[in-house]
Amino acid sequence: MLKVKPADGYPPEEGRYVRGNDYSPVVVCTILDTFDWAIPSELNELVMSGADTGAALSGMLQTENIGLEKIICNIVANPNIRYIVLCGRESTGHLPGESLLALKRNGVDDTKRIIGSTALTPYLSNIPIELIDRFNQQIVTIINLLCQPGERDTRVPGLNPKVVQEAVRSCYQENPVVFMDYTLYDMGAYPEPAIYHKIVSKLVQPQSPPEATQPGKSKMGMGLALHKLLPKTDCKKCGKKTCLAFAIDLAKGKSRLEECPMLHQPEFAGDRMALVKLLE
Ligand code: SF4
């Protein structure tokens, strides 16, 4: 069975993940549905169970644009990776799980928008289209264990570390095994060289704002458009009770973008640029 050495410098992108066995055919992708710095313990357990069971990488996905771009870069740098186990619960703010599944199913259009994603900014603007195509060819199956938003029951498959472990183990069996609706086995590395690509332009090339977020005529319309691009955690760190209150004050010129500390996190770089454009 073909196994290859990952690209020098693998994995090229940093993130909230654990590196495991470079020759494993599977990564675990757990949706992070909170914007607090502390990761919920049940999600942390999923990540660690993936790494402990032999995944190549096991980590968090938070956003439908830069988060996905980083995953693509790290996967194409290691042709041994052929499967993604998708778990955790969907994040209503960014819909990263839905976007990952739509990317695999439909690819992207000419503007590098993920076809079929209903997220606000599902644009993979910072990576070449060839990289996206290669990702879709290299990954043969996404094992979808994703739960509904807000799910808390850790017995359901997508929040159950034992089920995630079983999914990971199934992917590296020499002979096909049936796991839920999937037939899985280690088919060996993708037969093309590893690609090393690092995102360098994420602060230069803003995510395109969706049509629905073009400035409206009223302050309220503008506030609603701005709200769509805010983190929507209602964390109150800006001094407002909600992101919507902050958005309306932004529209009225009573607040400034800099007052939302969440927007300084790298995951929101694209949204921040889109907000700047709307406020111009
Ligand atoms: S706008 Fe305010 S409430 Fe919303 S994420 Fe930023 S700091 Fe938190």
C-alpha cells in the first residue's frame, strides 16, 4: 500500500489541533460552536479521542472561510489523508459543518464561493482553485456524525468519543469494514505529490460580502447588514448587551469596529474586512 512522507513543513497552517500519526488516512474535524477562549470539555474530549486513536490530525473547525482554508492546506500537504470524520454540533453563526459537506459535494463557483452553503461568507478567497480541486479529489469520504446545534447529549454519535474512535479505527483497516452507512478501509495515499501551501493573503484579500449585506438606506437596515457579519456571541465585551445593539450603534456612528475584541481573532479577519467595506 502506497504511503508517502508529507511535505516538508507539514502541517503548514497553525490552529487548534493535535498532530498524530502522519501516515494515518484520517483526520477528525470537530466543530467549535462557541467563541469563548475555553473549549467545552465534551468537544475537547472528541479531539483527544481522535488523536489517541491514530488520526493524522484532530482539531477544531470554527469558520466557513479561513477555518476551511486552513484545513485544506493541511490536508493537501499530506497525501496519506483520505477521510475526514466530522463531529461535534453545528455552529449556527458560521455553519462550518454544512459548508465542509457542501464543499465536498459541490465544490466552488468562479468566485470561490462554496456551492450550496447557506453560511454568510463561504468564500475560499485565499487559496488557489487547484488546491480546492485537489482537496476534493484526495478526500474520498466525509464521515458525517455532525449533531444539530445546541445538542448536549454526549451519547449521540457526533458527541460520543467512543463512536468517533470507532470511525477513526475503521478508516485504517486493511480490509473494508462497515461503519454506520459507510464502507471504510485504508486505500493508501493519493497518488500525486504533496502540496505545500501557506495562506499569506488573508488580510489582503477580504471575503466578499454577500449580496444581502449591501448597505441599506436606513440606519436599521445598515445595522442588520452589519450584524450578519459580527461574531454574534453576545459576549458583551464591547460594552453592549448584544451584537445587534453594537451593530446598530456602528450604523449610527456611535461605536467603532475596534471596540469588538472578537473581530481581532484571525478567524474573523474576512468578516472584519467585509465590515470595513460596508462602513466605508
Ligand atoms: S459585538 Fe460586542 S457582543 Fe458582539 S462579539 Fe463583539 S464584543 Fe461581543
